[in-house]
Amino acid sequence: MLGLTLVATSGCSSPENTADTTLETALKTTVETTQAAEPLMERSVPDSVVGVWCGGANDTPDGHWTYVFTSEGAVEARNTTSGFAGHVITQGDVMTFHVDGSDPWQSSWAVGYEEALGVSLLYLDGYSYYPGSCDS
């Protein structure tokens, strides 16, 4: 929230632009203080997660999900009947998904190499995701 401080000067001995300069300084200081007090969370996706993934529960009526993660923190997910798009903030082993019109939600995540398959798998909330789209 920005606060604005108005400064009134009295007398005629001050230059006309002193009030304007004081107002600009107060506004600039307020903006800088507000920005420092409210750090922005950086969108983030680890390099090992960037890409396209297919998986999820086998027994869901909607089938598997395809997730697409970008290095800028964007995420898109879809299955046979629905989908969503937004951004992700990753902290440790937790991803927080931010989608317009929805409350943020968190998922645990990990990437692990599966020797039997010869690829790394993404795990979201315990479900495995294989590299590539579910459409292919």
C-alpha cells in the first residue's frame, strides 16, 4: 500500500517548486520502503522439472495429465476433459501453483532417475510423470 505525505509550506521566501520536490521525495521514499517491506516471490521451476511430463493416477476417470513447465515458472496442465495454466513458485521440495480464479495450492515434488526405464521421472504428490506429452 502506498502512503502519501503532503507537506505544506508557509511564507513566500521558499521557491515555488520546494513543495513539489518535497512531495516527490516523500512519494519516492514511500514507494521504496513499501517495495523493500513486501518482497516479491520469484516464479521458479528447477531445471530438472522444465519440460513436458505425462502421468498421474491410472484409475482417474479423466486419464493422465500432461504438465508443461517453463524455465520462467509458467505451468500448463491438461487431461482429457480439463486443464489449467498459471505459474509456480518452488521452495525446497514444495511447489506452489498459482492459477487465476483459484486459491494457490501446494504439491510435493521430486525428480529421480529410474534405472529400469533409463529416464528421470517427475513425482508430484507421489504420482510419477514420464518425459513427454500424454498425447504422443
